[in-house]
Amino acid sequence: MISIIVPVYNVAPYLPKCLDSLVNQTYRDLEIICVNDGSTDDSLRILREYEARDKRVNVLSRENRGISCSRNEALEIAQGEWTMFVDSDDWIDLNTCQSALDTVLQHQADMVMWAYVREYGHKSLPKRYLEKATIWEDNIASLHRRIVGPINEELRHPDTLDSWGTIWGKLYRSSHIKEKEPIRFVDTKLIGSAEDVLFNIAYIGRIHKTVYLPETWYHYRKGNSYTATYKADLPEKWNRLYTKIAQEITKQQLGEDFNQALNNRISMGIVGLGLNELYATTSYKQKKGRIAYLLNRSIYKNAILNFPTKNLPFHWNIFYNFAKHQITLGVYFMLALIKSIIQND
């Protein structure tokens, strides 16, 4: 059995498409655990309708506590030998479960991961981490480290930083999640985001073989952007995230390249933090001052000073030269340009 875990919060317009893609999978031995996280729209009613029609659908409903708590609650009751996560405004191809299961069984792997399509409504853009099928076994430490962050020539593609660590687009062997110290998601109220990265760092530290396929079976709906709303406490939350990643590196006794990967993740995180400041309802002068403050904080200043930029794309290189030399106006200008590009996507 495959357990598919779906956290749900106020996604009524998109939920039927997601659920249809699950109940109509060509592989039938599924349990579909949907956790309604205190939705105030029609999401719960839609979930109950699917639950009444298909006995494989199991709906849990409770007050709002966040996406990590929803996934953790589902993990507590999941019975499948394999586990998959799907976000409730996304969907998967109908052959996804069968193809993923065939792959892990064929290779006797502990995890299979695949590419995805960014769905913008008016266009669909595929996103592949790699262009060809890849197996990590003796070299699985390189995948483990890649989840933490890119190093060396991997920095030629900084836009894939978050793609590697997603919880969706993967099939997990449940026994490794349920070991004597079960893996659970850290609440995003504590770390802001990247709870899936922490989960994957813990999980890959327990396994021996992973397969990647370039097939785009997962459809990731863009538009409900987490970054579009200003979050005053995001820098402190991300500091806690980086601390937890560092603790996991120490706990698992991982190599120095993991520390460099984390340093690079912290450096690249300044883009997200800077964009967050641009969404604040404050004056240009105040935004510029906040960006200067972030650039001067020791955690980011030290990371950027130790950030190797030679492999970065040209425009990223310009950005980090501005950042290294504390040229706040240049950093602000480039962040404004990135924001404009995002809004026009």
C-alpha cells in the first residue's frame, strides 16, 4: 500500500483536481489521508464528499495548526509500506504511483524522486533537477549534501536550491520514517519554511539507494506565493532553520562539504529575505535600511564573505559582489528587478 498524505487549508477551487488525480490513479492499493487544517471555505465539504464515495479516502479535521502538524498527524496513522506527499492545490499524473512503485521495486531503492511542472494557469513549464535518470547508492552522500545546498559547479543553477528538497515529487519507504526515532516535520511557525528540507536531510541519512527520473509527473501550481506577504519575523525563523540544519549535520557526523553547502544556502537565502523586505508596507528608506541591517548581520555577512561566486550566473555574481561590499543600493535595485520579474510571471 502507498499512503498519500494531503494537508488541506482553504483550497476549495483547486481541491477537486488534486483529489481526482489521486482517486483515479492506475495503481489502486492506496490510502489517501487528507488533513483539513481548520479551513474556512468549502474544503471540508469537498473532502467529505470524496470520503463518502471512495473508502480509500480518510479525512481528518481539526483546528488550524499549520502544514507540518497536518503531515505529522497523518504520519501517525499511515499504514502504507510507502509514503507520498501531495499538496492540496497541486496534482499528479494518473500513472505516478504505479510508475514510482515499479521504479523502487526494480532498483530495490529506498526512495524515488521525479521532476515536476510549474503550472501558472496560462502556461506550464517543466522543471528538471537533472536531464537524465540517475541512481545514488555508493555516492548517496552527494545527494544528501545536495539537499543541504549546492557547492562548486552546482552553483551554476542556483534556481534549483529549493527543488531538490521538496517533500512532494518523491516516494519514501515508510519503515525508514518510522524507525525508533520517527522523522517528523518541524513547525513552520518556528522555522518559516523548508520543513521539507529538514525532513529529507533526516530521511536520506537513513537510506542506502535513491533513484531520480526526469519524468514530470508532479504538477506544482504557482500563484499562491508564500513570499507575497511580508513576514517581519522571517529572518529569526530562518536563523532557527539554519541552526537545525547545522545540528543535523553534527548529529549525523557529516563532512565539511555539508558545512560549505549550508554556508551557501545561508548566502542564497539573503535573496528571499531581501524580497521579503520589499513586500513590507514601509518607505523606500526604511526598506533600504532593513536590507543594510540584514547584510551586516554576522550570520549573513560571514556566509556571503565565504560564498564562492565564480560558478554563479553573471547576474547572480553581480548581486553577491554588491552584497559582499555592502553596496545596499545595488542590492536593493537587483531585488526590485527580481520582484518585478516574479510579479510578471
